[in-house]
Amino acid sequence: MLGAVYRGAHHVELCTDLAMPTVAEPGDAVVRVTRSAICGTDLHPYRGELPDFAAGTVLGHEFTGVVVEAGVAASVKPGQRVVGSDIVACGRCPMCIRGWHYQCADVTLFGYSTVVGRSLGGAQAEYVLVPHADVVLAEIPDDLTDEQALFTGDVLATGYQATLAAGMAPGDTVVVVGGGAVGLTAGLCLRVTGAGAIVIAELAAERRQAAAQLGFLSSHPDELPGLVAQLTRGAGAPVVVEAVGTDAALGLALSVAGPQATVVSVGAHHGVAFPFPTGAAFARELTVKFVVGNPIRVRDTLFRLIASGRLDPTAVVSHRLPLTDVVNGYDLFDRQEATKVVLVHG
Amino acid sequence: MLGAVYRGAHHVELCTDLAMPTVAEPGDAVVRVTRSAICGTDLHPYRGELPDFAAGTVLGHEFTGVVVEAGVAASVKPGQRVVGSDIVACGRCPMCIRGWHYQCADVTLFGYSTVVGRSLGGAQAEYVLVPHADVVLAEIPDDLTDEQALFTGDVLATGYQATLAAGMAPGDTVVVVGGGAVGLTAGLCLRVTGAGAIVIAELAAERRQAAAQLGFLSSHPDELPGLVAQLTRGAGAPVVVEAVGTDAALGLALSVAGPQATVVSVGAHHGVAFPFPTGAAFARELTVKFVVGNPIRVRDTLFRLIASGRLDPTAVVSHRLPLTDVVNGYDLFDRQEATKVVLVHG
Amino acid sequence: MLGAVYRGAHHVELCTDLAMPTVAEPGDAVVRVTRSAICGTDLHPYRGELPDFAAGTVLGHEFTGVVVEAGVAASVKPGQRVVGSDIVACGRCPMCIRGWHYQCADVTLFGYSTVVGRSLGGAQAEYVLVPHADVVLAEIPDDLTDEQALFTGDVLATGYQATLAAGMAPGDTVVVVGGGAVGLTAGLCLRVTGAGAIVIAELAAERRQAAAQLGFLSSHPDELPGLVAQLTRGAGAPVVVEAVGTDAALGLALSVAGPQATVVSVGAHHGVAFPFPTGAAFARELTVKFVVGNPIRVRDTLFRLIASGRLDPTAVVSHRLPLTDVVNGYDLFDRQEATKVVLVHG
Amino acid sequence: MLGAVYRGAHHVELCTDLAMPTVAEPGDAVVRVTRSAICGTDLHPYRGELPDFAAGTVLGHEFTGVVVEAGVAASVKPGQRVVGSDIVACGRCPMCIRGWHYQCADVTLFGYSTVVGRSLGGAQAEYVLVPHADVVLAEIPDDLTDEQALFTGDVLATGYQATLAAGMAPGDTVVVVGGGAVGLTAGLCLRVTGAGAIVIAELAAERRQAAAQLGFLSSHPDELPGLVAQLTRGAGAPVVVEAVGTDAALGLALSVAGPQATVVSVGAHHGVAFPFPTGAAFARELTVKFVVGNPIRVRDTLFRLIASGRLDPTAVVSHRLPLTDVVNGYDLFDRQEATKVVLVHG
């Protein structure tokens, strides 16, 4: 079958002879993929930032599709239209019972699993094997298209988790550091739940433009402190979402946080010694939360929200390409010419 | 001075020779009223439902104005533009420190105080005396007009309190029983914080029309159960706000509540033996909250929300009349021809 | 095999020739029961209050045991020491994902299922069939005995759920209406999480004595209002737990609730027209919550709490009888001579 | 009058001719001090760590006393027995209304105000001037002694705030880094609200002994990771309170935090570049909260808790000295021979 395989830094190959996955465990299912997406997280291996990432990995962790084979304990049936969670977890252990699926002892990620958890192929392929299918897959409601449901598997769940963690009061001025797909979906979730002014801080001019087209205020990082001071009469922002995952982004986020503010970091961090300003954090009584989106927990809520017409996640899509054009998709995304690439399968 | 005085059931008189209030306690202030409003709560005495309500009371508990005199402990200064809280409380006792101002031992209400708390004149008059002015009054931000700030003193604070108590997830289908000003402002607050479909159930056709014009679904009470079943695939609504204050309204609200639902009652109840369906409430694990709006706690948030442009409380105003036309205002309101009457003073 | 079978009002029979259960579905397991308990809920059919309760039902919904057979999707293995949840739910649907297992479309109860959900035999027998075993069963940690774990399957989970719902501040005076096993475990949970004075209101003198021996204040219902007034300087209790399930008990609970109080009802209610005092509830801004204990959600927390030595659920056991003495157990329990009866199997 | 005056590093002088304070503003009160305490915060200037701390400052921010003079807006009366809040705030601005008194534009601290806010003398003196007395002072309930109420003015409020912020589940293993008075009171508050094992990590052997005498597990910092791993089966602690205020303490706290843990920092931090491990924080989904105790908000709850007999804050007192012995008190405290020094006035 077709699939996008990681070969090393800046090298994704479209393979045509990948082995078809089959059900091995009672909880497994195999899904024929209809839509997948390229995610900002995929850029970490693409840019060679993760030396441990295994060459040969089939990439991709956001997908929709149709079940074609299901183990006896999979709780799904062939023919069902489903969306996957990027996080694979058992759903039964104490961590999962609390809703902490990313902390499951058996956690892994589609197409990313040599870095987190055991090996598991990704979904930028014609078919994908889904362990713990009863937990990982959700049936897509009839009133949603595949593309509308697609991002509940990662970026929309992540943006919504940021909103849940933020504890915002309606009307609050909110800052989002990072104008990629997570930053934009966070902005959408914050807006629909009552944010006042929403500022997206982003280096790339194209992304600032995309943010503006979605109705957000946008700002170059250098101008952010001044803008926030103006919007909040010098107080600082009560809620800041950091959606990049670098020390620089977190530093910027903390610098514009006001009294009793909550700074939510949903960027995937790998740092070991970010220079944290404890004195300022104490003086302002800040809360800093590092959160990982959890599709398993929140997608049912997101289904209702999308179906109600209040939030349209497809608004962040900049490119739709056939799966066969995946190599080009990575290149566009890497050069930040794309905000979000959806791959249309089959 | 001019003022609207309660004389008995269906009898409000515009008096012209009321005594001017003056500062008596260090915490007092006197405010020249610029706007006041007639509230659904005012209809209880107007319709003769409160036999203890004292004839001779100056009516009115929503107001904006300008401080003209201030005691040494009032924390406001002559010339400041202010909005009042309908609730008058000390702000210092343990109840107030927790934010439970309505439970303050010294609580009273403007123009309603013979029923709740000690005697205090209302604000449908040229001037009003404000005890505990440092707690009861808030300066109106420069970016808000008087009319935009007016309802933070009661109906908007009440609608928002319903939203706070509801604990809604975004996208939830929400039912509001009662299409008066509180019901409509609750709807506005629920919408801006993420509600999906919002249904306003209301007997009066004019009010259903007003609800529809604000973008809400509207329903005759008799048709509500069917509509809710359709919107929630038979489950029932996860959030129901009861904004009337009668047994019938509460019964309707409970009847459409779904599993683990929260029913928030913001209507002013006076009942003693509502026939509560405990078996159904247990089977569905319902929560029922009786809440009183608290302008003192929430108006600062509401100021920001209004200033952000996300919520326009003036959208619920159906009539603007001069104070001299107050008698007519009560009549319009009583006949449900008016949703909300604002009195323009001076 | 041996088992306690419901024959009708006041008639439980110890049968000796019940059919052994076997695994039928992939998610099923069969457990050899080591301990079961008689619960206050069992008295409803015993006293003939539930006309729909099917004669022939094997009773009992609290149990520990050892897995003897497991389906391929059961996630447990023969030989594992386990405790069951009284609630049987699928664990995968949107209701279960939110932690609302009692609202699962497939919900049922062991030994009670002709009233709630589909038919399922109880655990006052040598063996019990467990559907959805991956969800319903939990392995008992090595540092807990079977009896220590037993009540996490119902009464302790229920008492703890009351505590979670109560939202108590430490030092609060708390009232528990009902001195049965749920009331007492609620008292234990409230105490360990910070309650100040804890008053158990109970009609039966033996149970008031049991409450006193556990260190609680106890009160005859008639004397409760006076005692609460004295303890709270007339204010009323900030938290009241109603653990009986009758209109009278709920009425008493509401009557002693203070300003902004939360009244948590964990008694199983079947009423249709409890005369609810809406006026007083509005004046005091009460919250009333009907909650069902959920062992699946909370037992892991309870395991840690028991293992820490901070809470000993076995303190509520008044009688330990062999399974063969189950008929006597029901009789003792019905006459309120027993607070909690544990049946020792095999 | 008598009072302890800061002269510079390691130099506190007992002055005998300080000017008596008098009421200047309507909200002022003057209190004759009956008890004061030396706090860990006082060691920062004592050890010369705060170059901006003004020589000549009367020290001390925890106190009880009797009102001797009160301004017209002070809301207290001569003769009342009161306890002060270390934080002085207006109580009326939007920050205070939200309960964020430390973020009040007019915030200051008794005896510390040259570092935070405007100049204000401390309470290690015969009399102390109290601005915003209606907010800062609370009447001590009749059932509490002065010493029982004393610590609600700072260290107990701080320990309790840590508990509120921790969001602990009952039975959780909790780590407190720092065995001073704040660490110990945090431990007491955590215990009374349901913590399982509580480990106090502390360098000083005397303080570890004090912790052990209060019933806590104690650990040298070097042995903490091993102990926590053992208590939590390798998972890490779900709640860690950092009660020191140094980079080393915060680093230790983060190192023992488990999945989804909350790390609460109540130590007064002055750092600018703590090397924060963002990768580990993201992988474990940590929350880090910097919180300042707020006596104004919580002391009423603490009064009830102490009166209920569930918590005894005087258990952390190691030394009681006359005010005239204050210089010795600082010396004992600096050498960590004292856990908490209470000064008995007059």
C-alpha cells in the first residue's frame, strides 16, 4: 500500500509497497484512511530535531477513515466511519480512568512512537493499524464530514485543552503565542468560550495574515508587549497560551502575563533549562500549566460544538493535497507557506 | 424631587415632591440618577403578589448616575459616573468576604427593602441614597455608556450568574425557561461562553419573537419537550436555566433536563411546596441550584465583556421612556408588551 | 452453587443448586466470590417497596473475589484478586467517557437489574458473572485485604461521592441525615477531608450509638434543628448529606441547610412529588445535588486512602456471617440491628 | 514605645522611644499588639538578601492585639480583639473584589513595605498603625486565644493557600520541600484535608525532628527522590509544595513530581533565571502555581477549622519570648534553632 515514510532529516518518501496492517490483538482494528493531516509536531523529526526518531517510520497521527477489520474486543465494526486519537492508550488503567491517557503506561503515538512509547505506524498511508480501538477510535456523527472531525484527533483537541486549562473569564484579553494550526484552533476555542480581544503573536507574516483573516488581532513578537500593555491598560494578559514549544516562546508568554494569570503551554517542549523568572512569577502569582491535548476525553464535546455551527475547524486548513503529494506537503509546511495541510486519500 | 412611588397593587404614582436624600453615615453617597430600569422583580409588588410590600416605597433597583455627595468612607467622589448594585451589603463580614453578598446580615435592596432587609428607597427617582457606597457603587469605565453599564446592576449580573452556575460544556444545547429580560440576558451570556443551540421557552408570543430576533430558538412551553428531545436525540438538555420563579416554570425546567444536567433557577421563588420529582432527579443525577445575581462580584468582568464588543446588553431594551412616563412603563411591562423598559432621567 | 435468591417481600432463600455462570461474551469474566455485603439498597425489594423487582433474582452488588474465567476482552486474568463495581457499564460510550457510568445506555446493577437495566445476577453467591469486566473489576492492591476493598464497590464510593459533591471548606459543620452504612461512610470521608463537627441524624438508637462510637455527634431527627442552630450560631449547616432516600429525610436535610449551602442526596429516591420549599431555597441560594456513587471512577483514590491508614471502611461492619447465614443477615439488617453485614464466602 | 527596628544585615535593635502611631485616615486603626511573630520572610532582610530593604523599618507582620483607636471608616471599635493580615489592601478595587488582594494597586506589607508597596511600620512593637482596617483586621472569635489566631495573619493562611492550590485527592502522597513554619503549617493543612503520607524535606536536622514530632515523615533532600519513588511505586508525587523560595528548593520539588502533578510554590522567590526543565514538565503534564497566602480571604475558614479542634497552629511554635527579647529571637531563628518564635507583648 501507499504511505509516507520518514527517511531522515528533510527526507520523506512516498512508498508504494508498504505491508498492509492486519489485526493481531483482540483490541486491534484496521482503518482505511480517508483523510490525514500533517501536524506541526511532524516538523520536529522532519527538521532533524529528534535524533532518536526511527528512520522507516510511517508518519501521521491525525486521521479519519472507515473500519475494514476489527478484533473481537475492538468495539467497532467494519464499515463504521471513525476518527482516531493521536494518543493510543489502554483506557483501563488508573491513569486512563482519571482521564490522563497520555500518562498511561502503555501510551504510544501513531507515527511518532519511537520517541514516545512502543513502535506504531502512522496514518499518512492507505491503511492504519489501531490498537485499543475501543478507546482510540470514535464514530463520526452523521452530521459531521470527515474533514470536520479530523482535527478532533489532535490539533483541535489540543486547542480546546488549552481553553479548558486557561480558566478564562468572559471578556478577558487573551494572548496566543504561535500562529500555527494549534495556535489558531486555540484561538477559535477561546473565542467561542468568551474571550474578549485575542492576540496571536507570530513571526511569520503569512501566518499573521491567516490569523487576521480568522478575525484575530495579530502581532509580531517584538510588538507584543506593547500591544498587550495597551489592551490591558498596563496590567498584562490574564490568559496566555504558548503554542510553539520553544524557550523563546515560553519566555515571551511569561513576559506578557498579568496578575494571577494562567500561562498554558501546549507546545511540545524538549528543553532542560529554560531560564524561568521565579521572582516575577511569585510577585504576579502566576500559574503555569503544561498540557497535552486529549482527543479521547474531549472529542465528543467537540463533535457537538462543531455540529452546532459555533466552531469550524476546517477554517485553519490552508492546503488540501492528494496523499500522493505528501512530499510536497511536508516541504510547504516546513517553509511555513502552509498553516495546515490535509491529505485526501484514495 | 421626582420619583415613582408604590401605592398598592397596579398603582404606581409619579410624585414630584419627594424629599432629597442626604448623606447620613460615613459610607453613604447620594447619586443623581441618569438611567434606571423597570425589572421583572418589580412586577411582584405591582401585581399585588407581595402583601408585605410597603406602600410609599420609591421603586427601582437598577440605575446609573453621577455622585453628587459622598461620606468620608464612601470611596467615591462627586462627579464620578457610577452604576449601582441592586444588592446593598456591607462588603466586610464573612458572608461578603466569600462573595455571598446576598447573605450579608445587613443586606437590603433598593426599592424593595420592606420585603428583604431594612428600608431603603429606590432609584426610579431623581436622586438615590446609597449606603455602603464603596461596595455598592462601581465607577463606569470610560468606554461604556450609562445604558451599556445599567444592567450590570441586576439582570445582566443575574444572567451571567446563571451561566457561571451552569457549568456548561461548549456546544451544549441549553434551555432557558422564560423569555423576559433575565432569560434573554442569560441566553446572551450562555451564547458568548459557548452554548450550542439555545432554546427560550416562553408563553408570550411577543417575547418569543424578541428571542428569535436575538438569534435564539424559541418555543411555546407546550412544545418544549418535543423540541428538546429532537435537539438532543432524546437525551434531554445538559443545562436548563429557569428564569421565571414559579412552580410551573421549575417543573418545566426539570422535565427537560437530561443525564447529569444542571438546572439553575434564577427566578425569584416564593413557593413552599413545589412537587419535586425526586425519583427522576436521582435517576438522572441532577443538580439544582438556586442562585441570586451578584453585581458586586461580577460587574468588573461584565464591563470587560461589554467593552470587548462580544455582548451587547442593550439589545434586550424594548422601550426607552422619560422618567415622567414611568407609570406608563409599568403598564406596558405588566402587559408583557415590553421586554425591558429603560427610564431616561433628567 | 450456593446463592441468596429473592422470592418476594421478606423472603430471601438460600439456594444450593444455582447454575454456575460461564463466560458468554468476550468482555465477560467469572469471579469466585470471597466477600459480599448486604446493602441498604437491598432492603427496598426486601421490604416489598419495589413491585417490579423480579422474584428469582440472585441478590448482592458489593463483592470481592478471585477471577476464575475471563473472556478474551476482559482485561483480567484467572487468579487475580478483584473488587467489583455495583454499577455495570460499557466504559466506552460518551456517558462513560465523561465518567457518568450510571447514565450509560447499557447500565445495569448486579442483583438489582430488573429495576435498573437488563437482567444480571448478584454476588451473594459462590460465583458471579461480570460483564464488561475490564471496566467493572479492579485488581485489589497487595496492601489491602478483601474486606478493606469490599466497600469501594458501593457504600464507600457513595460516601466519597457525597464528599466530592459537597464542596466543603475545612472546618465546616456538616450534617448527615441517616446513620446507615452510607451515612457513616460519608461521615468518615467528610472527616478525613476536613469537616469540623459532623452530626449524624438518625431515628434508630442503635445506629446513633454506632455513630457515636465512630466519633461523630449524633442526634435524633427531632433534635437536629436545635443542635445545628447551636453549632452554627443560628446560621444553618453549610453542607448536608441526605443518605436515606425518603421525602422526610430530604425535608429534614433542607430544613437545616444554611446560606449558600450544598445539600447532597445520595439516598436512592423513588418519589414523584416531594414538597420542595423553593422560596427558602432561593432566599438561602441553596444547591441540591442528587448523586450516585461511582466505584469505577473513585476506587483507585479510595485504595490509596485506605492503604494510607487515614480511613478504615471496615469500621462500619457490625456483623460478619457465613454466606450460609444470609437469610439471618437480611433479617438482622431489616430490623436495623445491623449497620452493615459482611458475608464471608467459602 | 518599644519596637524592633531593622538596622541592616544581622542587626535588629530593640528601640524604646519609637513614636506612637495615630489615626490619620478615616480607614485607619491603631492596635495595641498582644502577640507578634518572627517569620521566615523576615530572614531575607536579616540576612542582607534584600539590599533595598530600608534601615529604620519597624519589623513584624504577624500580630494580634486590641484596637485602641479607630477612624470613622475603620469598621472596628476600641476594645475589640483582632488579628491582622500581613497583606494590606484596599478591599474595593477589582483586584480585591476578585480576592486578589496581593495584586491591589495599593498593596503593602507591615514591616516590609519598602520592598513591596508604600512605607508602613511593622507589628513587633507595642502599637501598630493599620490602614484599611475594615479589610486588614478581623475580630478574633471568642473561642480562640490570641496565639491560636495569630498565624491566620500569615503562615497558616499561606499553608492553607498551598492546600487550596494543590487540588489533592484524599490519600495522595504529598511532599513539602522546607520544614520551616510555612512548610509545617502546609503539612498540617494538607493532613486535615485528606493527604495520605506527608513527607517534609528539610536540610536542618532540628527541623526534621520537629516535623517528625508533628507526625510527618521527614527526609533529607538528598534522600527525597528515593523515598518518594518508594512511596509512590516509582510514579512520583501528585502534589508537591515548595515552601522555601530558592531555585534549589524548586528544582527539588519539580524532580519528585509525578504525572499530572501540581507543584505549588509558596516560598517567596526573587530569582530571575531558574533552570526550568520544560521537556520533563511537558512529558508529565505538570502544573506549577506560585501563590501568596491571603489571610483576608481565608481566615474566617481557618477560625472555624481551629475552633473545631481539627487543626492546632500553635503546634509549630518552638519559642515564646517577651518582646524585649526580640533580638535574641532573630538570632535563634537565623541559626534555625527555632521553628517559629512568638513574641509576647506587654
